[in-house]
Amino acid sequence: MKAVTLNAADGAPLAARVYEPAGDSQGNVVIGGAMGVRQDYYAPFAEWLSQQGWRVTTFDYRGSGESAPRNLRGFKADLFDWTRDYEAAIDHAHAASPHKPLYLLGHSLGAQLPGFLANQEKVSGLLSIAAGSGYWRDNAPQLKRIVPYFWFFLVPLATKLCGYFPGKKLRKVGDLPAGVIMQWRKWCLDPKYSVGAEGEPARQAYARARFPVLALSITDDELMTLRGTHTLIDLYENAPRSVQRIAPQELEMRRIGHFGPFRSNQETKLWPRMAGWLSGFATPAAA
């Protein structure tokens, strides 16, 4: 693993890591992380995937993980800035091997932002893991019960008082820049999620995507529902797209959940399937 510093288009520095395979690579995989999840979390999977012959890049969005300042109070960033960060990781990976495929592996938010990418032409496919629309009525039942309190009371109040969202102290999501959490709030309160909140330019941005999208929906996901997954990938209206549904019982496990796909206990279970889906991306519907 090699730690590198990337620069977004506006000059913002980003902490990233590159995992090189021992021999010639099959291509690039850029892992887009979930909201509030550091790139550290994906390190075991990224290392394993590099051992399967992929050149893997992970990164922390500005204002999070190793890309965060000492104090987030007043730090300026929103989800469009995070999309620019994603673009920087893609540009860096593509420049390393421009003639090989480049796939995105997006966990939750990491599968939502690619619809806004300005460099979609460099992307050969998107493997969406446990991702869906964040619209609160599409949330899993146990989450939906507490979401009104979260969005209408906790987030506005805590963000106003602190100048950022203090998620670590509240044990909710993680510390986030004010612009990120408040824009995400706007998305999650709209039935059409990001496209509804941001209007026609957002719909057109998703519609420009032509790379295939394969979405993994997990039956015991405590955050995302199958309906929410379909809502999200249907935003990529002109892209070949399909949904793969999986239950813990198929892997002889009691639980997978929203964050489980990247835990080390999946090395002999789900990870080989994910690697297989990446290798077979030319025909995602048959994966």
C-alpha cells in the first residue's frame, strides 16, 4: 500500500491510498466510501482485491478521515465538492493505466455520487454495494422510526450549535462538514432524492451515465431497502443496470448488514463474488 496526496480540481488536498497488485493488473478499482466511513475501513478488502490482480485506490472525502482539518467548525464542503474529490481519485487511477478498465466500487453514498461525475467517460462500470435512495420513507423500518427526529431536530440543532455535525459525540454517522450534512438532509427529505432536491440538471447528469451499474442489495441491510436500491439505480436511466439480491443464509452467515460486506470475515464468502462481478462487468445482467 502506498499513501498518496491527491488534489481536487479546486486544489483541495485529499488523502488516498493505492494498492498495487504483484504483477500486471486487470485494471483499476476506485472505492467510493459511505457517508462518515473512513478509507481505513476498506483497507482489508482493498488489500485482498489487489492480490486478485486489481490496482485499487481508496480516498477520504475532504473534511473526513485523513482529509479532515483539525477543526471542522466552519469548514466549507458539500456533496458536490465530494463528487469533485471522487473525480480526482478517478483521474489519478486512470492516468496510471489509461488503456485498462476502471471500475467504481461504491458503498452506499459511494454509489450515489457517480451520477454527478464530470469524468464519467473514464468509468467502465459501477458496482454498487448496499446503496439506495436515502429518501427517509424508503429507509429500512427500524431506521425509519427514528429518522424524523434525526432530520428535523438533531441535525439542524447540532449543526447550528457546532458549525459542523458532531456525529462522533452523538454516535450518529460521524463528524461531517455542515454543508455536507445539510445538503444530504435536503436529499433525504425529497421523494426523488438527489434528483428531486437538485432539479433538472441533476437528472440530466445521471442520464449522461452510460457505464453499466450492478447493485448488490442485502436482505438484512438495516439502512437500505430493495425499493430504495431500485430507486437509486433507476436514476441512471440510460445505463445498463441490474440488481443482485443476497441473503446471509446464502453465505452460511447469520448476518451481513449494511457494513458487513467489507469485514474480513467475508474474505472467503462475499469478496470472491464481488471480484467476480468486477471481472464480468461486460455483461452485468448475467452476473
